[in-house]
Amino acid sequence: MQKNKQTVILGIETSCDETSAAVMRGDELLSNIISSQIEIHRRFGGVVPEIASRNHLTAILPVIDEALGAAGITRGDIDAVAVTYGAGLVGALLVGVSAAKALAYALGVPLYAVNHIEAHIAANYISSPELKPPFLAVVASGGHTGIARVDGLNEFRMIASTTDDAIGEAFDKVARALGLPYPGGPEIDKLARTGAPDIEFVSHKRVGNISYSGLKTAVVNYMHKLEQRGETPNKADICASFQKTAVDMLVDTAIAAVEQTGIRTLCLAGGVAANSYLRDKLKAEGERRGAVVYYPPMSLCTDNAAMICARARGMIAEGVAAAKLDLNAVSYLKL
Ligand code: KG4
Ligand code: ZN
């Protein structure tokens, strides 16, 4: 695989409910097409895996063609294909993996197997080309939460992780308990802006301990108690208080990691990186300690294939081996 700057990479992402394809040439993002299934899954209150796979199947080829068209290239211009092979819903992942393998085989180009969480981190390279390892990544997604240490383009290590639920999962579960539509994260973000963050859901806070299961239960219990007393819960106050507690736990851990490691560059990664309070809080707390804080634009926070291209660029740059054509999808995959 030639390592010149102008390598054209087709990225494919189908790990959950977004079918996405993107094209990068060198460090330039030429297209990033995202076909979201949110409307389809909303009536079920969450993603239904079987329905997600079926919809990826019908969307994948049109989405790839649209990405090539928007980039102004044809299949023959592709130098490498990159695809998310985990973590995610196995049936959903398999659609992207199968399409990527078929294309790589037919075009005679290498196939790169991308870890979804590493890709969320690599999304920062697109919007902030000046970002260079070592840095700390605050991972805040629907399936993973914690602090990763990034020591090289291909060196990722979680140094703190949630002991139970992921932060996005907690946002979605609390939103559901409040009767807000799926996905709940953006809804809580919106409602929280009009609420007061003064309800104390958890009394014992220990820096470095990221745990969301107890917080979620505390919110649900709080609502039940109000209902038993015949009182109407103030949803905005609940959202603001939950969001503050959930985010502060992660930001406090990130700041502790800055102090422990002496690494003063931070970035945000994952769908919850779109959360306005998390973006503001991490930036303020990081900068107070002399750290530089990066986060991707909203369009690169939730699942997208541009980040898959960005991750593959790092693999190609350092000669990481391409995947074999018997690549399989992996539902549980660590960083
Ligand atoms: O990273 P992602 O797209 O999926 C995984 O890789 O897991 O993250 C999806 C999560 C969902 O839980 C969604 O509710 C949350 O990101 N999310 C948000 C916001 N936008 C998306 N959570 C809080 N505030 C937001 N603005
Ligand atoms: Zn994701």
C-alpha cells in the first residue's frame, strides 16, 4: 500500500442505526453521507437490532454510491476500503463488513478493519489537523465511557472506564423514564438548558469512579417518590441535575488523568461529545489547568464514516497490516 498523502480511502460504518459512507483523499474529507434510521426505531423507544440490519442492507449500496458521487470519484479511484468491524450490533456490523470485503476484493485494494471507538477518537484529526499524540481522549458514547491515553497514531489504552453503564446509555434510559423520545441524549441536552441543576441524586462522589447505573436508578426513584406524593416532576430540573452529575463525574476523572499523566492535551470522542454541557465543562476545566481541549464538530460526533477514514489514515501511515478477506464482525471489542 503506497503511503502518499493523496491516498483515496472509502470508509464504511454500520455499527448501530446509521448507514454511512465517506471518502477522504489525503487529509481532505471529500464526502460523508449518513442515512439515519432514528425515525424507524423511535416508535420502539430504542434500536431494534434485526430491523437495523435489514435497513442497512437496503441503504448500504445507495449510500456508498452517493458518497462516491458527492466526492466526484468513481470506484476505480479508491485506493483502500476501511470498515467498522466492532464494537456494535453484530448483524448491523456484518452488512458493512460484507460490503467492504466485496468492494476490496473486486477492486483489488487493501481492506482496513477499524475499531469503532478508535475511530470516534480519530474524528478529531479531521477537524483539528494540529492534534498530535500524546493526548487524552474523553470517550463518551452509547457503548463506551472513560478516559483513553493515546500515545501514537495506533496506540490507544483505556486508563479509566465506567464500572457499569455507558454515559449515552444512561442519558437514553433516563430520557425514557421521563417519557422523552429516542434518542434521549439530545432531548435531555435541550431540556436541561431551561432547568436548575440543583437536585442531588448521589451523595457520595469519588473522583475517578465513573458509574451510571446507580445515578439512573436514583433519578427513577426520585420520580416515583414525587408521583406517590401526587406531585408533578419538573423535567427540566431533573434533566439539568442528571446531566450535571453524569458529565461532572467524567470531567473530574479527565482532569485527574491530566494531573496524573502530565498530558495537557484533551479531546472529546463519541456521540455524547455532542452534549453542550460536556463540551463547555471540559473546555473550561481543562483550560483552567493549562490544557488544550479539542472536540469534533457536531456532524462528526455521532456515528459517521468520515471517522472511519480518519482512523484508517493512521493505520496506513504507520504500515498497520491490512485485514484478510475472512474478516468477521465483533460485537464486543475493547479499545
Ligand atoms: O457514539 P454514538 O453515536 O454511539 C455509539 O458508538 O455507542 O453515541 C450515541 C449516544 C446516544 O446514547 C445518544 O443519546 C447520545 O450519544 N447523544 C447525546 C447527545 N447527542 C447524542 N447525549 C447527550 N447529549 C447530546 N447532545
Ligand atoms: Zn459511535
